[in-house]
Amino acid sequence: MAKVTIDDIEIEVPDGTTILQAARMIGADVAPPAMCYYSKLATTGGYCRTCIVKVEQGSTKDPRPMPKPVPSCRTTVMDGMVVRNNTSPEIQEARAGIVEFLLINHPLDCPVCDQAGECDLQNLGYKHGAEATRYEFDRRTFEQIDIGENIKLHMNRCILCYRCVKTCEQITDGRVHGVLNRGDHAEISTYIEQAIDNDFSGNVIDVCPVGALTDKTFRFKSRVWFTKPMDAHRDCDKCEGKVAVWMKGNEILRVTGRKDEFGEVESFICNTCRFEKKSVSDWTIEGPRKINKKSVISANHYEETKKPTYLYDRVQLLNDGKKLPEVNSKDNG
Ligand code: SF4
Ligand code: FES
């Protein structure tokens, strides 16, 4: 075991734990942001540098500070290590610089992007971004590409975090896309624009931290904060069948994996659940999903809805196979 102090909070963690994992054990407020690391996928992390921290003391044996900020997702703790994240002004300034780099080519098209409201880069931009860009050159631009019939790739928005590549490599049975070229020419692409058509390919949508990979069955249907996320499940022979369904009225607009407080899915779901089960009768609705208080999705105090309401009563009727009463538009909640 190793004792590590992060932002003046001490925690004991197993040897081999990274600084990021140790910070997450303390809590989401202490944990550095992570745009490329994904705990459910191996060999992620090390690409984006948003998770940098200052190591003020290397260990009890060798207390010298580390000379430069280190990526917390790739640096393991040592006994007696002292780390600063939120409490280091230099780290906040360096992170602002990284956000500026990430935004060099990323278009500011949040008003028309389906990821708005649940975009890690948007959140990072609000916290660390500058008001204006200093970049004077043309941004990289690409045509939008259809990856199979359900996924749209907007390469303009991609930050090359590699999460989608690792997802396909590790949980589908044949990756047909990857990062082509390098440096300023690097881009996510399918080989000969082959469709990704295996049972778990839709998970690339959930792991993408920005709006580069979007669900074509949901695109432009609604702003995410106008929908009501519910936990739901069904018997599925391909995945656990535990999902979040995003409802508007009695309609399911989209189905996603259930995300935790760090924005990672609790378990990967199959394409049948994600793309084909859009009817309320396909699901057993468990109740409202708890949404992070900082998210715009909870802006209308959605998470405080505790007692059954009009919508839940109707969903329950549908689940029980009963007929719905007449709709009065004023009641529709
Ligand atoms: S498409 Fe999304 S998940 Fe894939 S590398 Fe780009 S930003 Fe990351
Ligand atoms: S999350 Fe650590 S480098 Fe991207």
C-alpha cells in the first residue's frame, strides 16, 4: 500500500494505482479531468494531457519534486507522494493552455452539436477556456462521414483521444477504423470507409468525449437537457441490458449506456438495445436517473423528482400492458 496526499487530502491506495485513480477514490471534485483515459478500456490515457498534476514531493524515500507537470492517468503513486491539482495555480494555468490547444481545430458549433450539454470539452472550456481564440489560421475541416447506418463521424470535432479506437479494438470483433496519418494530418477514419457493423460498435458514441461520433437515430431530435433520462432494463442475450433511456413525453428518443460521475459507462451495451429498442414497451423503466448536479440536464431540478408523476404513471401503465388514458396537453410532463 502507498500513502499519497492529493490537494491536502491523504489516502492509502494499493501499489500500482495511478494518481488519477487515487484522486477518483477521494472524489470527483478532487479528480483531474480526463479526456482520453477510460478506466473500462486498457491502454487508454496519455494522449490529451488534460489530467496533468504537480508532484510536489516524489516519495518519502526521494522527496524531490518532479520537474514538470505529469499526466496523472499514466503516473503511478509512490509512498509519501504529495500531489497538487485544484490547489496549484500553475496546473490551472497549464490546463488552460491545453484546453486552448484542444480548441485550436475544434469548431465552436455547440449550438448545433448533439453533444452539447454532455460534452467533456464544453465543460472543460467553461472551466478553463479563454474567452477568445488567439489562433489566426484556418481550422482543419473534413466532410462528415457515415460510419455504418447508425453512426455519424464529424472529424472536425475530434480531439484524437483514441477512445473509440480502443473501444473497437477491445470490445468488438474486428476493428475497421483507426487514426490515419500523423501530426496535423491525423484523422479518425474507417479503412476504405468500411462500416463498423458489429454488435458493440455503438459504444464509440458513448466513449467519445466530444460530438465527433453521434447517434444518427437521435441527431437533431432534441437538446439533451429537454429530455428525461431514466434507468431502464430488458432481458438481452448480447449485453446486460441495463441502459439509460432518454425520454420526451412518452417517447424514447435515444438509448445510451449508464454513465457514472466521471462520465464513463457503467457497462457497454449492444447495438440492438441502443438502436432498435426505442419503444417504451421494450423496457422496464426503473425510475429517473441521478444526474450530476453540475450538469445542465439537472438544471430543472430533474433529479429531485421523487414521487411518481404523470409521466411515470403512464410509463408504468405501458409496462403493465394497460391502455393509456386520453392525453391533455396541459398535463403533459
Ligand atoms: S472520434 Fe471521438 S472518441 Fe474517437 S478519437 Fe475522436 S474524439 Fe476520441
Ligand atoms: S486523461 Fe491523462 S493524458 Fe488524457
